Amino acid sequence: MSAYELAQLNIGVIKGPMDSPVMSEFAAALDRINAVAEDSPGFVWRLQTDDGDATSIRPFEDENMLVNMSVWKDVESLNKYVYSSAHVELMRRRREWFERMPEAFLVLWWVKKDHRPTVAEAIEKLQRLRADGATADAFIFRHAFPAPDAGLVSSAVSFTDECPA
């Protein structure tokens, strides 16, 4: 069993305030989708306020930039949630709520078990991915790397799509 878990950050620029008509369906779906994540095999943790909300966490200068951060048992668990659960319904409609991002908006990286990454740590990983491309330190689904204690050097997992939201 690995001593590592998979952390993920994805960001997106919303098309209006969370309480605006353009965001109403997305906002209404968040509790349900978060519950799906929390009930998914391999889910470990997600970033949220004491009220269970992550949409009010705005670490960027752009107030319309949302962050989503979570920790999972492994790449396969996160991939299954992203592409094979009710979450995919929101992904299909993401252009209704989010602006197109010209740069990488998703980053994956390994953390020691029981470590909960900070938003600053996650942003640094995203910046590293943008600067260096996928490495064992910061990667994407399509170029996933095994956990550091897996004993492998090269990319071992390959998925065809990226997590857009």
C-alpha cells in the first residue's frame, strides 16, 4: 500500500457571481456533486470552508476565479469520479458557467498520506506545470506519474481527457 495520496487542483473563471442567473444551475448542483465525490471510492478530502463551501475561497486577484482542490487514494479513483459519475454532467455543461482557459487549469501531484495541501502549495504546483510541463512533481491525467514509492520512473497511467472543472 502506498504511503502517498493524489492531490488535485483545478481552477476556473466563472461567467458571473455565484448568485447570478448565469451561475444558478451550477450553484444548485454543488451540494449534490460534492456529496457524490465524498461518497466515491478513493475520496479522501476536499477543500472547503467551515460551511462546506469552496466557492468563497478566492486566492487569486481575479475574483471570478474559483478553486477546487481535493485528495484521492490514487489516479484511478479520481478518474472514475471525474469521468464515470454524475460529475460528468457538470463537465458537459462547463462552457455555460466557465470561461475558456488559455493555460493549464488542472494539476495533479502526490502528497504523503494525511498531508492536506494548502492552496498556496497547489497554486505553486499549477505554476510549475505551466512552466515545465508534466513531471513527476506536477502532472495531468494524460501524463500521470505513479506515486513516488511505486518504484517506477516513467509515466505509467494514461488517460485521454483532462479534468476541466
